[in-house]
Amino acid sequence: MTEHTILDSSALNGWRKSSYSGNEGGSCVEVVDAHPSGVPVRDSKNPHGPALVMSADSWASFVSALSDGDLPA
């Protein structure tokens, strides 16, 4: 599956803060569960902005890289 973008992410319902977001505030990632096209991801500070829809495998790889410290801040 190829990632794609939803230009206005407010068109989707069911956004929740990702459990992988930090508690520092200001750096919250929101996701939608059980979306038929993959895992939509957006910046919570921009609810009308774009969302990247990732395949479940891509999302899992991204989360793994974050938790392993493989992505520099």
C-alpha cells in the first residue's frame, strides 16, 4: 500500500491521541483506529490540516523506530 494524504483531516471522525505521543504537550500525534485505508496520522495542533495515511506495516515500523531511538529528534 502506498501512503497518501487527506488534505483536511477534520473530515475523519474518531481521532485520538496516540499512546506513543509524549506528555510534554505540544507534540501530540493523533491517529484514527480501524480506518479502511490504513492508519491516518495528524498533528493535533492542526486539526484541519493534512493527515498522512500510512499502511499498518509502515506505522508499526515508524513506532518501532521511535521506541528504539533510531530517529533523532
